[in-house]
Amino acid sequence: MSEKIKFTIDGKECYAEPGQTILEAALDNGVYIPSLCYLKDVIPAGSCRICNVKVAGRFMTACTTPVAMGMEVENDIPELNELRVSIIEMLFVSGNHFCPACEKSGNCELQALAYKYTMMVPRYPYLFPEKKPDSGNKKLFIDRNRCILCKRCIRAVKDEQGRSLFAFKNRGNELAISLDHELAENISDELAEEAMEICPVGSILKKEKGFQQPIGHRKFDKQAIGSDIKSVIK
Amino acid sequence: MNKKITIEPVTRVEGHGKVTIHLDDQNNVDQTRLHIVEFRGFERFVQGRPYWEAPVLVQRLCGICPVSHHLAAAKALDVIVGAGTGDGLTPTGEKMRRLMHYGQMFQSHALHFFHLVSPDLLFGIDADPAIRNVIGVAMKHKDLAVQGVMMRKYGQEVIRATAGKKIHGTGAIPGGINKHLTPDDKEFFINGPDPMNIDKMIDWSQGALDFLKDYYKKNTDFIDNFAQFPSNHLSLVRKDGALDLYHGVIRAVDAEGNRILDDVDYQDYENHIEEEVRSWSYMKFPYIKKLGKEKGWYRVGPLARLNTCDFIPSPLAQKEFEAYKSLTNGKPNNMCMHYHYARLIETLHAAEMMKELLNDPDLMEGELTTKGSRQNRGVGLLEAPRGTLFHHYEVNDSDEIVKANLIVSTTNNNEPMNQSVNRVAHSWMDGKTEITEPMMNAVEVAIRAYDPCLSCATHALGKMPLEVKLYDAHKTLIDRKRT
């Protein structure tokens, strides 16, 4: 049995398995580090930067950095939380996130983080990009206006042969997710549901599913994101 | 010297509008117009959105009666998903929606009567505006003010229990509803501590009606003659002619009660109703096609509904309906201020219907949704608090909305409101050179009778205060007053 690695998060003693990232170890130790692009058991991308923590004075993404013995991680501190709010704000202004009519409202991780970190109104100007939705698939409706480019769909929505149904297209400001219509032509209901679930925002929608979950029963209606992670630290 | 008076903005109505009144050389009223100056564009920006978003997106037109838009859109989408036109839903789906709608009707009518209209009745049209408002009512008639607030609260709670939120919920989905009524909510609405229970709401609705009837007895001349004029009337009625606020067929009658349209399936509304655009207002002017633009305009709302229906299917409201109809010997009622009377009869009806539904076991269990063969076009109509509401969507095979047409209750009342303004202007302003505050308020009292929601009607944002400007023949501003 391999020896556990001892480290601290915000001064509290934690233990990690060898090879675990800071984010994985934090979850095992009941510490919440916010994330958007992270998905359990999927190779991390480190793209959203919400999980940034501070180690020895340097910013590091908790989802990609392995724990090292004696590491002192800073997480829930004003400096980092302020940076997190600014990232959330930038994500809001770079898309068209109209929560009132979005069926992912209440289940949306971006919205839940905005509430958790008390984002009032973005301090940055809205970019109002014009991105055409893709409604060509029988079971999926892709609204690129709400995409935060986290790559969760690219990394996790795959067919039986392991081929990704989604990919990036274009570059820079034009970067967008794209559905492979050939691969997705006969997508199962289950995989379509899963794709909607994997998307942290309302960018991938299972057709004809909208608003079936009543208000009050949605994931973040009664508790803030991360509040289900109970501390196990003594 | 010709003059032009502008009343902008109009107060104690929902939305934003202005009135202009042109006077001729003898200071007689030459031309009047109610301008709706907001523009919203919901019909355009709903295009390209997935159809199931429409009931949640389009209800943002309004914060007063979003439920009406929510349900009208859902009814149109019932057709799109093949669930039929209102009567094809599961019992739970239809009854939960009806409960939501009666809750909405109840709270909206209570808001209008107690908050917006009662100051005119309690203090008089010419009272000091500093007192003639809802705060004045609260100070001088505390019981009435409390009833207004609590009745509204009760209706809003019913909406919360059925739609998920008091404002802008998500309950109605294409083909049905997304929840049952919980046992706790049922118990609360039926047996809640006074005054929050349905029996008290029925009592208070009856009380408000008795108050109005008493006022009517003492002010018969004013209520009967203020801004009254003959018109056509249009609404949905149940197949058997009963008042039905949620679903039915289109019926229209003329001022004498002759039927112009009857038993019309609203999926075919385009064959019977057309909208005219006039350059000076963002609100269109609908009319009945076969009568043409000049004669085809009609009134909607409580007054119209009690003119088109044959009876009311709830006992207390039916009794009041019979007394109300006897005032005009069973003929259509064309008296503008009787809108308030009709509105309170409907409030009582809504309370009675809520009581019946709350005791219905279908609300607590049963299938929530249904669907059938997918269609590309769907029309949904219902009787919103302010009148008949039309939602029409066309959807492509990829589930995107490609066309939307909304004819909102207040839009239907556009020409009648203009007619009312014209009549009040003639009777209050002909030959006068100075604008007085009561003159301005008289114009607003006429508009207020329709309980217009101008925000909805232009598909606009904000509140609706009113200002009057007086111009001479050379378009020079000579007087201006704001309420």
C-alpha cells in the first residue's frame, strides 16, 4: 500500500494518494475548490482557471497540479476568490447568458458559481457575440452563445468506439464547439441526456426536455454549489 | 387658434403611453390619440430559439400577468407537440394550468381594483392627487387596502404552487405541466389561517363586489354614462356558451348582441382577425376581417366576456351575472365603467373555480404531460385578465421558432381605448382653454377602465406615468402638466 502524501489546504492537514491532483485530493478531504472544466475521471484540461490555488506564492490550477509532500495550498482566501469572480464575470460577458429563459437555470454551474461568489453585475463590457445555434441534430440543440469553451463535451461525450462527438473549430475569438453530425446522427437518448448533463452551462440541450424539472427540485435551488462537500478534516 | 394637448405619461396603468388631444380655433376637441411609445420586439428575438423556451422567454413581456403569456405560449406549443388544443391534455396537466390561471386572474383583478381604481372611486376623479392614490387608500380605508394586498398575495401563492415561482415560473411545458400540487400547498390554500384560505377569498371577493354595487347605486349616472359608447365585443367562450377563461372557441357579438363570429376554432384566427398598423403608435389595431377596419374593431376583457358568454359556471358569480345582465335587459353592456363591475364578478368566479379545483384529486396525482404527432404551426388563445390573448408560433423541423405573432389583450382594446379618450376629451375639454388636473385624470380614468398593460401590448419595459401638453395651431407648446 502506497504511503499517503501529507499536505495542507488553508492550514488544514490533508492527505492524498500518490499522483492525485490538488483538486481530487481536496474533494477526498472534503474541501471545496470551485471548478467548471473539471470532470471526475476525465483527463483535466485546466482551461477555465476557476480552480486556481496558490502554492508557495504561485498560482496553479488545482485540477492539473499533483500534490507533493508538505505542499501548503491556499484556496479560500480573498485574493483568489476575487480572481474567481473576475473569471466568472469574463465568462458572462463573453457569451450571451440569459438565465431567465435558459432551461439549465438552477442546474447551471456557471450561474451557481456566480451566486456563490456574489457576482452582482459584470465589471467588463458585454461583447454580445453573434453565434448561431446548431439545431441540425435530431436529439441535441447546441447553443454556442452559452458555451464557455470548457471542453468537457469534447473530452467526455464519446461514442461506443471512444470517438468524440464534439470538437473545437476556428481559432481565437471565433473558437467554438462543433458537433460531428455524422457521428451524432444516431445518438442514443441516454448519451444525449448525458451530454446535456456534462455541459456545465446551457449550451448542449437535449431536445424536447426543456423545463421538465420544476423549480425547487433543481440542483442548486436549495443549496449552493459545493455545499454538498462535507469537511472530513478534524 | 388650434391647440394640441399631450398627456404623458398615463398613470396607474401598466406600461408607458401618452395621449394627444388637438383643439380647433374654438377650443373644441378635433382629434385624440392614445400613443403607445414603447417598443420591445419579442416576436423577433424569439426567432431561432428552441420552441420549448417560448413559454418561459415570452412571459418576460410582463411582470403583472406573465402567467397569461406563459400559458398562451404553452397552449400554442401543445399543438406543436401534438397534444391538441387545450382539451387534449391529461386531467392533471389541464387542471394544474387552470388553477395557475385562476390564481393569476384573481391576483391581477385584485391589483387593478384595489390598487389602481379604488382611489378614483373612494376619493373622486377631481380629488387631490396627493391623496388619490394607493397610499391614500391605505391611510383612510385600511381594511380595503389590506384586503387588496392579501387577495393579491393569495393569488400569487397559487401561482407559486403551480408554476414554481410567483413571477416568471416554469410550470407549463409543451404538452402539460411539470409538477403536481403538494399536499402542504393544498392544505394551506383550503384551510390556511385567516385570511389566507379560499373561503375568506370568496368572502372578500363578494365584499368587493358589494362595495362596488353600493358605489354604483350612489353614482349611477357617472358609472353608466362616463365614456360609454357602442362597440363589438370578442372573447373565448366554452363550447356550450359558458364563461371560460382558459379555453374555448372565439365568439364576437355586436353592440346589440347579434353574433358576428361564433364557434370559431382559434387555430383559424388568421381567417377572422387582422391587424392594422398606424404610424403614430407601436401598438397595432386589430379588427374582425369581415367587418373591415372601420367597423371591425372590438372590445375584449371582462366587459366583453360577460357580453359574449351565456352564463357563468359557478353559483355565486352566476347569481351576480344575472343581476348584472338585468341592468341591460340581457343585451350587451357598452358602458365603459362597467368594466370594473364585470371584473369583480370574474374575480368571484376565479375564487370559486380555485375552490373547486383545490378539492380535485387530479391535481395531486396522474400523468403530467402528453404528446402526439409533431406539427409545425400552433396557436394558443386564452382569456387573460385584460382580455383575449393570442400566441401563434411556427416551428421548423429542427425545432427552431421561425415565426411568432402575439396579439395581446391590450392591443385588442387599442381602438376602444382611443374611442374612450375621444369621448372624455369632448365632454371634459370642449371649449376649455386651461388644462386642469381633473381633466387629465378623467382621460386616465377612461383608459384605466380597460386595465391596459401597455408593456405587453407593444411586446415594452418600464412603468407608465402620463403627461399632458397643450400646443397652439403653430405647434408651439403653450402649457404642459405631468401627473
